[in-house]
Amino acid sequence: KNERIGSKFSNSSSENITIFNNLKTFVKKILHTFRKYKGTYDFSHEVYNSLNGCLICKGCVTQCPVHVNIPDLRSKFLNLYHSSYFHPLKDYFIGSTETIGYFFSKFPRLANKFFNMPISLRILEKQVGIRDFPKFSPEPLIEGLEKTSYTKNDFEKLNSLSSKELERSIILLQDAFTSFFESQIVIEFYELLSKLGFKVFIAPFNPNGKPLHVKGFLGKFHKVAEKNYKWLSNLSNFNIPIIGIDPSVVLTYRDEYPKILGKDDLGFKVMLPQEFLVSKSSSIKKFFVSKKFKDYKLLGHCIEKVDAQFSQKQWKDLFRCFDLSLDVIEVGCCGMAGTYGHETEHYEDSFGIYKLSWKKNIPENHYNRENVLVTGFSCRNQILRFEGYRPLHPIQALLREMSV
């Protein structure tokens, strides 16, 4: 009895200490933030302003002679900086993109009306510091999938598959960007894989944590990464490929997760679409395509080109398997750079960067625009807001060629 009382007292004492420390940190942030706005000098502010212009494109990783990873250093600095100063409102909004998206994706038409009301647009742009927030897909992902051969709760049947069935099975991971804002891409990838003879199990949505890492919420990012690591480790026990769609999300599993978790090898690999499909090229070559468009052009995502250096060649090899031509266009960052271009303060710079290499590669002729393919969600959004149309993802082009 005395031990139980002592244990309860110890736990209560520990909780009180935690509450006290959190309150102390909160008060410290208030005082430091107040001094900041009063103009008190701190060299950290200069570093913050300098890193605020980082595109997080990871070009420095390959272009810099010593391969300095500025985006990684930036996240660590922001985490340290905001231990003394509050984040701006836009950071909390961006950091919670995945949870916000999951909630509003359940009723997308209402969400789109809400976010596109004049007062909402004004508050987001002027008060929060966010503009051109993407529209949710008009039809929720699951509703769209149910119009295909997809069966609800299919994912739960993985345990009952035979070894032969597992050989032609894959697990498709969701990400907030394609599932909530471009659900058609997920649906069409599902259809493409099904046409190629694979049994596709779509995993339930789990936040990846990429927005948290970008804005320096490393404590929260660590918790998300740890949870996903355990989940994906269990999925890897089925010994079937795990595939994601958006490059920035997929490569977060492969680059940022090992670093935040302190593991050289996670024991599993989340594959990009082209990595998986190229590995199955021998079984793809037998499929007939229409050759409606023989010559496609690919504008690649900057992080995809850095963290998966063979990714562009793999897309080219994949299209060759379908007897299609794909020209990989050398471009820099599109200027959207994840959330950078959505931040009000960066709008002009974002447009300027877009004009440097991307704009000149977008044909004025609407018919030729169907040949331009883009892998990154943020890149497609950038083209949409400056050119008025959303280009296709390469997997959408392949499905169209097979369907005609």
C-alpha cells in the first residue's frame, strides 16, 4: 500500500514538474517575443531572415562542393529558434496541413466554398500569411475509388493472402497532397496498376510529417516518424512493395526519417511509382498502348531529382517500356517549393523563380500542353495558378495511352 501511495506521489510530482517547465517555457517565449517586436537585437533574427528565403529544394546537396544540406540545417535552426520565440501564425497553419486536409477532405465542396469566400481569402492572405490555398478534390478519394474495382476495407484482408497472391500485390500509401487535393491521381494510379495485373491494397491515411519538418516542429515530427516507423515496419513483414506517389512525401520516409530516428537503415523502403514499375518492366512490355501522343516532356520535382538521382531516367525507361518517348527537360525549382510559394511574403519571388526556367517550357498551344507531364504536387499547383491549367502526372498519361 505504501509503495502504491509512493508511486502515485512520484507520478503526481513528475506531472507537476512537467507542467511547471512548460509554463516556464511559455512565459519565456512571451518575454522573448515581446522584446523581438520591441526591436531588441538578437543575431538569431538575422539568421532566421536569411534562412526564411530557403526554397528547401535541396539543390545545395548536389550543387555545393561540400554537399551542405541547408534544408536540414534550417529545420534544426527553426526548432532551436522557436524554443525562445513563437512561430508566426502561418507556420502553425502549414504544420497542421495534413490534419486540416484530412478533416476538410470529408466534405470537400463545403470546404472549397469556405476557403474561397472573400473574407476567408483576405484573412488567410493578410492575417495568416497564406495565399492561393489549393482546392480540395470535389469527390472524396474513397467515393471515387468505389466507382472502380476497389473494395472497401480491402486492406484488412492482407493477412489472409496466400504466398502466391502476395507475389502480385502491392501496398499504396496515401499522402495528404494527392489524396485530398488530387484524388484523381490516386484513383488513376490504382487503375493503372490493376490493368497491369497487380492487386492494390490502399493503406489508410497516416500523416507523414513533412510540413512539420519544414517549419521546424521537430518534436512533433519525431513523434509522427516514430509512429509511422512502427506501422511501416509491420507492413514490410508482408514482403510486398510499398509505394507512394508524391516525391516530397516518399523521400521524407527515406531521408528525414532515418535522421530524426537515429537509424541508418529503417528496414523497409517506400518506393516511387517509376522505381516499382521499372522493376517490373519485363511484364509491362506485353501491354498495348495507343501511341496517341508519341512524344512527352517531363518536368521533374527538384527534391525527386536530388534524393532519387535515377528517378528521371527511370521515368524515361518506363515510357520506353510502353513504346513511348519521354524527353526529360532540365529545369530548376518551379518556385512553389512545397509551401514557400503559398506564403504571402514570397509570392513575387516565387513567380520570378517560376519564370526563370519553367514558364518557357509550358506551350501556349493547349493541345501541346497535354504532352507536358509533372511529377510534383507543388509544381502542378504552380502551373495551375500561373497558367490556368493543371498538367498530368506521368502515371495519368500512361493510363490514358492504355485506355484508348
